[in-house]
Amino acid sequence: MLVCVAVYALAGCVSIDSAPVASDSAPGVADSTPTPDVPRNTLDSWPQDGRPVFIGFANRLLDREQEVAAALQNAAEQIVRFEHLTAVYQYVSQTDGRRTGSVDAVSTQWDEARAAGLVDSLEVIGREQTHDGTRVTVLGNQALSGAVQPAPGSSGSRSEPAWVTQPPVIPGYIVGVGAAQRRRSMTESFAAADERALVDILLQTNATVRLLDESRTRARSTETLTTVAQDASAELTGFLVLARYMSPNGRTFHSLAIAVEGP
């Protein structure tokens, strides 16, 4: 078992502002083009026939087939995390009355070796290549434990999806929504939003918050150092990103994710 430390690289992103470009199809891989009535700033991956859908993404490389291989590897990693994922979230903030410093981090543990062995057996149902990368859509084999239906307004709408501000209730699952500011690339931007969705789920499973006040005396004054620490950890199954959305100005990225609710 290998440990992978944040940034929590749950890719599955798409170059939203890019138009698809022609590409050679790899054996068994079908090219896919977004449905015209679905806006380019939404990326849905809702289950199909009770089976999870995973979107793997790779940044642009000189060799397009290497891009496809990287995207497939990314999708395989998501499948392994879906099967079992151990995650720990830690947040520490300190304020001394004049300035504030903080640490906000997520660490994850999953079977990387298993992911490498899954690549050749993936059921790929779509591929799209743009000027800045490749994405593949893969159908998982392991069925979901309950019905997961698309949230109202999450597909085919040119406005902000409803789940961004009002997460849907999905029986048997913990639902998390994450938001992040734009990073250097689409991949990193959505990965950051995916991570915040994971944090939202973790905080609903097992979280502790500590508030500590400590007084410090200096030559002419007494100052108070306030420390806030928050911890959350869990072993998750069924962790799956269902949808992603980019704000019209391209500055904020959102992700909707689920994990099986514990006993």
C-alpha cells in the first residue's frame, strides 16, 4: 500500500474553453464530443445503469497516445480510490492579533499498484482530445450500493448547477461539495475542487475541533495567541466525483462527490 499526499490528485477534468480536435482513435476507444445543449463549463459523470463513471484527464504532451495512456492511468487510479480510500484532513490556524498563519492539508492512502494493473482492462466509453489535453470516460465494473440519480438542474442547463449551493440528498451516501480558485491548469483546478469535496465528506464523518488560547507577555503588552486545530479522518468506500462545474468567469471550480455512508 502506497501513500499519496495532497494535492489530492483526483483528476477527471476537461479543457472547457477548448474545441475538440481530430485525433486518431486507439483500438477499442471511441472519440466523444459533448452534447450540444450541455454547456462547456459543466462536466457530468453520473452513473450509468448503476455503474460508476470515471473521467481521466491528461495534460497536453508531444505524443497524443501518451496522453491517452496517462488519462487511462488517471481513470484507473480513481477506480481504486472508489473501492477503498483512507484519507486524513488537518487544519491548523494561529492568530496573534496582528497576523494569521494556517496549514490546510489532506493525505490519502490507496493501492497504487492495483491501479497500474487495471489500465489494460478498462471499459472506455469515450475519448476527447483538445489543444491542451486528453480526457477519457471509463465505466466501472463494481456496481453502486444504491440508486444515484442526476441532481435537478445538473445537466443541460446553461446556468449554475443547483448542487453548487444546495447539495442533493442521496440515500446511503454522504454528499460533499468543494470549491477552489483557478490553478495553473484545468487539471489542477478541478483536482483542487475534488479535494475540497473530499474534505467536506471527511468533516461529515469524523471531525474534531480544538480552540486553544495562549497569552504571551512582551515588554509593553500582553498578546493572545489563538490556535484553532481541526482534524478528520476516515476509511471511505464508494468515493466518486459525480459532476464538476466552472464559473462563467473561469475563476472558480466546483465538484460534487459522494462516499458510502458508514454503518
